[in-house]
Amino acid sequence: MTGGRLLGQFCISSAMRPYVLRLRLRGSDFEFGTTPERAAAFTKCIGDMRRILLKKGRVRPIAADRAILKSLEAAFDFQLAGLRYRFLKTAEAHSHATLDHLIRDLQRLADAIAQLPPSSKGQLNKRVFAKINQAPFDSEAFIDIIEAIEQTLPEVGPRRLADNVLSLMHPEPGAGRRAPIIDAWEAMPAVTRVKVEAMVQDNPSQSLVSWLNDVAGLLERERPARKRGAPRSISQAFVSRIATIWRSLGLKAGLAYSFFVHPADEDCIGRGGRVESTFQRYCHAALTAVGDPTQISARQVVNYKRNTGATGVRRP
């Protein structure tokens, strides 16, 4: 039964999903011997990989075996590639949404504080600017500022307006719970937080209201651009990794061409075309060994060669 597994063919619980970025699959996690058919298929794939390497003539058996182990490790990691990509995209979307909420909450907080009478705002300014003027400004300083606002509000009036500010900072009151705006500050995109923390010190403000609005403006300005276009194929990283293993053996990851793919007949002249190369067959065998039916296309090999500057097409 595979309902409680992260990956059907691996003995990894679905409870490990939150740790997918740190998770490493090993051969012992793969059920390659649970049935005679699966064990035979695994053995065949290993044999195919070994024959491909030894047939090259320049690879010693012990070097081939080491390369196969590394290739299987790459195939294991490839099984997690899709899960990792979706995890990262979800985390990225969450951090962008958090930034939107943070900017909105800072602006609403500034508007609410602006409604306080001058004496109350002056008391807040005096207490908070003792924290703001401390250098350097970082997440700890932001937390100190928010907590200083919370501690000062019960001392100012009128009570209705002060309570309104507190309700914005704590929409769901709870003993010992810190303001959600602090969690949002720590959860926004790290690149934006680092840039804004450095800029805050160079943009002095005259009041708490203007400081909150300035920080919100900096966050908006430094909002990370969303990536456009199609994402890089997760298969490309696998191809690159196997190609690196081949290069360590003195082999080239290439394509194959046959002049007899489309033989001549009465109506047309025969022509050649690309066929599956030994590198593609090796990749396919490594993936099949771990129960993955993914095929490595000629385009993926071409993209690898283009990115690395390698050229050349071989006959099969």
C-alpha cells in the first residue's frame, strides 16, 4: 500500500513532505527486490549501464561500477525534483503574498496611529525612536519597535483610538502571542528584507507615522520581480549530472544519427535522422532502475550541449 508514502516506489513516509528540500534518498529506501520481476528489471538496468560504459573501451570495470553508483544517486535525487520544485514554488508564492499583507498592514497601522492626538503620538515617537535610532536596523530592531508600540499604547489615549491600533496589531488576541506583523516581516522574501533593512538606516523619518509609511514604500519598491516564462526542465539537471559523470570517465554526452532511419521507396528518397544515443540509453537505464519511466529526449541533450558549449553528433 502506497497511500502513506511520499513516493510510491520508495519507503519514505508522506509525513516527510515538509522536509523534502533536505531529504536524501538512498538505495535502501528503494523497493527493488520486493518482487522477482522488479529485482530482475533492476539487475537488467544495471547490466545495460555497465555494458554501455565498458563498450566504450576506455572505461575500467571498477570505474564503471563507481559511475553507476553515482548515476543511481542522481536518479534517486531526480525522483524528488518535482516535489522540491512544487515546494519551492509554493513557498515563493506564500512569501510574495506575505509581503503584500505586510505592506498593507504597515500602512493601516500608520493610518491608525495618525488618528491619535498629538500628545499621544509624541509619547509614541519618544518611546519608539529610541529603538529606531539604534544601529544597525535588522529584524531584531523591527521586533523591538513593534513591541515598544504595543507597550506604549496602553499608556496613551483616548482609549478607543489606542485600542483600535492594538486591534490592528493583534487581530486575534491571545496571551503570549506576538504580533502577526512580526511573523510577516520574517516570512517575506529574504532578498527584499535584507535590502530594506539596509535602506531604512539611510532614510531617517521625523515621526513614527512617516517611518511606517516609509518602510512600506521601501518594501513596495524592492518587491522581487516574479519570474516569467517556462521553468527550466527538471530533467535538465539530471542530464547535466549524468554528463558530468561521463566526462569524469573521458566520455562525451552526445547524440546519434543514422542514415537509414527513413529508407527509400518508390515515392521518395531515403533520409536519415536522429536515433537514441548510448548516452540517452544510459540515462534511460538509470531512471528505469529506480522505477522511473522518464525518457531523455534529444532536445534535452542538445540544450545541455548548448549550455556547456559542447558540440558534435555521433553515429550510433
